Amino acid sequence: MAASKPQIVLLAGAWHSPPYFAKITSLLQDHLYVVHARQLPSVGVPPSWTPPEDLAQDTATARSLVDYAIGDGNDVIVICHSWGGTVAGSALVGYSKEERAKKGLKGGVLKVGYMCAFMIDEGISLHEMAGGEYPAWYDRNGPYIKVNSPEVMYDGLSEDEQAYWFSQLQNHSLASLQAPTLGASWKTIPSSYLPEPPVQVADWKQLALSKRVSVYNKIRKDWILPIEQASQYTETNAISVLEVPRTSGLLTQKELDITENHDASDLVSLMAKGQVSSVEVVTAFCKRAAIAHQATNCLTEILFDEALARAHECDAYLKAHGRPIGPLHGLPISLKDSFNVKGVQSAIGYVSFLANPPASSNSAVVQILFDAGAVFYVKTNIPQTMMTADSHNNIIGRTLNPHKLTLTAGGSTGGEAALIAMKGSVLGVATDIAGSNRIPALCCGITSIKPSASRVPFAGGVPPGRLGSPGQILPVIGPCGRSVRDCELFLRTVVSSQPWRLDPMALNIPWRLPDASLKDKKLRFGLIRSTPSRPLHPPIARALHSAATTLKAAGHSIVLLDDKIGDMYADVELAWKYFMLDPSGTALKHLQASGEPPIPSLSISGWPELKDWKPSLDVLWDMNLQRAGVLRKYQSLMVAEDLDALLMPGYQAVAPKHDSYGLPIYTALVNLLDYPAGILTHGRAEREADKQFWRDGVVYNPPYDPEAVEGMPAHVQIVGKPLMDEELLEIMKIVEMVLQSA
């Protein structure tokens, strides 16, 4: 009598035997499946084992196993791992249920699942399919081969687990790998690749909690704030926590000086001269970052022990060689969570990504910074999907704005901005595709730069969505910190390292020194004061007016562009279409894989008019033509008015309340254009001073609440010309100096 459930047949991979599948076998048996597995003849241990010279023995063994599973007419599902896929292709020809039914036979193979397994056409060997080359991790010993590295097979396991399972590997027949296949059953039997199993829905809260606790537990006990103090730092308490590191008593006077009175350029100079050690600097910032996390929830990974070990290496190198490792010698640098650091996880706000193993290598930009002497000590929080302006996810939670906890820290690089505002970092690394670096900077009152696309190598990071977009808006890596000169230090270091050698998509454009005359030139700024769909809140209108009049008083020219550019809304709607080109909804699938809910701010991050919009190839052609028109419009303005840069807002308001930021019109436009741009803090929201910029009858979006935002940092955005990043930095230094001296 046939069984009610399909029988399961497991075909192991090269070097492996059935015990490797004990866990999955047990799980299947718990669900009342009958499981069959047998060691393939191509795997064994000499001298009792003689390696077969072709696929015949493996094929016969697999057929015998399937025949036994079918029995009196059972249905069978075959799961094959690695080499087992080659065997299944040869062995299962004629075994499909449909083919057997035509012969009057009951039962048969319903499906074949390929688990990291090979689908090879008939008459082709695995060796031939691999290009006739043997990988470096093969050890050839006469008629058989063995794996020589545990990381190749078990990269995601602990060292102890790697060592154990590596010790259980057997030898594999060399001749079988060179033998042509005897069939291609996947052409007639429904077959599919099996992805890594998703995290079980019921476990997502526990997984998130476990990760959150593990991050907190990496803070040294003597750096922990009293519970009665830390418990008041919530998103409903409208207080500033900027002074908490200073008043906590956890930092020495020297550590306060290191973290408060120097920018990155200062610190690398002091360390290179031996006036302060890397260990002292790194310790100070580790302490301050620990405090910042307890106050604002800004960290996703804590690497304090690794950072201090690296700092000792930097100090030892300086002592031994009499020179620094590089331009960033001993400098602690914080990283957005999406950057890979070897041996460290990058969950990027998805609970399902907690199942991913730690990174096996550094992102390209991380490697460049490391080679320049940098010390990595923390990774910082981001929003779920990285496409909303609130750095909030279900793993770490919400990052709070240190100026006022009831307001957003921005996104998607909100963890970096909050940490830098708390002076828990002196220089951070961010990404930007619609304002992700500039939005948190303007919310938290720090400086940031979005360079032109591909000046900084993007390879090796963890994407929140689908790779290979046909769109024309590229994500960009840029710095955030305390000064323009620190941003310049970062960009000069990265671009001077010839990043195109690590990332083929990075532009081969060496670092340039701007014309020396630019420092003394009277600049021409195109002023964009507002766009009709997003009128400026009074604090930003005042900040922009103040910046323009101050620059004009310093001898620079201001050209009004409001009437010449029209409403930006339609232009940025085009940008949103580019962001919506993935028909498979990859980001949503990442959420569904764990069962976690979307964060609240995602509901206002979509474009209202595009709710039912669907992409197509014809539409994409039209979009590209439309973008070309936008580029011509702005280029014509820049040329006709002989402009050096644009002066405009990065957002219509100071940091708004949580989950209310909405669409980033003023920053996303710059990404559509692919112009370099930066944020400078200028002024603060002051209810009385801002009154004169109130406009009766105007509907402010989000609503303007002067009491809620009192004292929050205001800003201006400086936009340069395409690929003239060096000139933008020089212009921003001029603006920074003029505004600070006013």
C-alpha cells in the first residue's frame, strides 16, 4: 500500500556521507516523512575503498535507493546536495511519475530539489563544466581528491563546528568528476533550486531580541549608565542627551578633550607625531560610543575589543617604523551597518538576515580605509529596507535624535549621524541614494558629503533590495563628520588609493587639486528657496535667507532660480519610478522571510501618485528620455548663469517628529542629477526669530510645530557640478568659513 506522504531520498555531495544530514533527516522524520539515504560509491576512505572510474556505481546506487523508496507505488521527492545533483541527473532518467504512469507503473519521482547542487547536461562532466580547472582548495592524491580548507565548506559555522565537520570529510573519486553524465533527468522531472530556508515566522521576535541583547552585552560593565538614568531615554521624552557623555563621569578629562575638541584631521596629525596614541583615541571613542548607544540606540555591532587590538598594532607600527601606517593611522571610523567587515554580520535591519553568516571579506571601501590605517569599532543603525528617513527596524529598534529624543535622527544613516552628534564618532561612512547621508546630517546637525556616483567604490556591501537595477540612479558612498576638511580627508584618501583596482565600476578619475584661484574667487551661487509642493518651514527659510545674505555680504553673488526650475515634485517623481523598478519586490520578500511587520515610516515613504504604477521596458525608455530633459534643464541653468554651485535646502524643515519625514524632495533631486552635494549646519530653530518667515495660508508638510522643534539645528545644502567633487569641497570650505565667521 502506497504511503500518504512522499518518501524522501537524500543524495549527498562530494566528500560527504549521510550523517551530515542528520539534522534535516530528524526534522523530516518529525513531520512523519520516511527518509532514505546511502553513501555514494564515489566517496570513501582508502585502503578499504577503491575509487570508481565513472558514474556507473553512483548511478546504480541512486536508482536502487529510489526503487526501494517507490516500493509498491510511493511518490518520491529527491533532495540532492552538490555532487548529488550530477548523480540525480544521470540516475533518475525515466523515473518521473508521469513517465512511469505511461508504462503502467505506480508511483515515481514527483520533484527533485537541488541544494547547492549541479544541473549538468547529458554527456558533460563536472570537470568540463567547471572549465577544465581544479580549484585551489582541491588536494589531489592519485585517484582521489580531498578538500584542504574548512572555510570552503563551512564558512557560516563556528571554528569548533568547522573543525569537527571538516574532520569527517572523506575522499572523492577524481575519475568520477571527469566522467561524462549519463542523462539529464531535470529536463523531464520538475526540478528547482532550494534557497536557504527562511527564518521561522514564530521566531522573529526572539531572534531580534537576542541580537539586540548581544549588542548591548558587548559594552563593558564599567561603561554602563545607571538603569534609572538610561530608562528615561525614550522616544516620548522631549529631552536632549548631548551632554550625557560629559556629565556621566565615565570619561577622563583627556578623553573628553580627545572626543570634543578635535576633528579627524587633528587627531591623525597628533597620532602621527606621537603626541597621543591610537589606544588613547580609540578607547575614548569606544567609551563615548557606548554611552551614545545607551542614550540614542545608534549601534548595530560593537567591535571594541577588535578595535583596541588594532590600535595597539598601529602604535607598535609607529614606534617600530617611525612613520604612520597611512593617512588615517590609528583613527577610529564608524561604519553604516550595510558595509561588510570581515567576520562581522550585516543584518541591515532585516530579521531574516540574522540567519546570514558573518562577512567573509571587507567591502572595497572598508579595505581601503583599513589599509590607510583606520580602526573600525562600531557599525551603526539603519531603517528596515534603507528607503525611509527614520532609522528604525525590528532588530535594534529606533535611533533617537540626541538633540531631542522625540524627533527623528533621519535615515537611512541615522545611527551614524546620532553617534557623531554625540561625539561618539569623529568620522563615519555612509551611503546615499535619495538623501540617506544628507538627511541624517541635517536632522542631527553634522556635516556630510554625497560625492558623484562611482568616485568611491561601492562593491562588497549588503544591498537592501535587488542587485542589477536598470535604473540610472546609483547609490553613492560618502563621509559624514564634524568638518568639511574631514570629509575631504576621507575622499582624498579613498580616491587616491586607485579604487578602480578593487571595483571595476569605480571611475578611473584620480584625485585632483582644484585651481588655487578658487579659494580667492568670488563665487556665484544659484539660490533655490523653495518648491511649491514643499514650502519651507520658517526655521529653514530663515537659515537659507541668512546664508544667502551672509555670502552676498562677503562679496559672493546670489542668483535666484525659483522661477526657472518649476516644481521639483515631478522631477523627483521620476526618481521614485527608478526606485520602483524591481517587479519582484525583493525588499518585501526579505520581510516576509521572517514574518516581521513593516516599520511605520514605510507607509509614508511611497509616492502617492505611483500606487498603481507598473514598470515596463517601454516605460523605462521614456523615463530615461525624461531624465535627460531634467539634466539639460539644470545644466543649461548652471552654464547660462555661470554658476559655481547651488544653494538650497536639503529638507523643508528641521528634524520632524518620528515617522513624519515623508518624501525627500530636495535631496533626491540631486541623486537624479548625479551632482555632488553636501550639508552644512547653519543656525537653529528659534520661535521668535522664525516668526517673520511664517507664511499665512501655507500648508506645511509635515505640520510645523515651533514648540516641538525649538533649538533644533537648521542647515543649508550646497550642490556642485557633476564630477567636480574636489571643487565642491573647496566651495563648501569657503561657505563654512563665511558662515562660521558671521
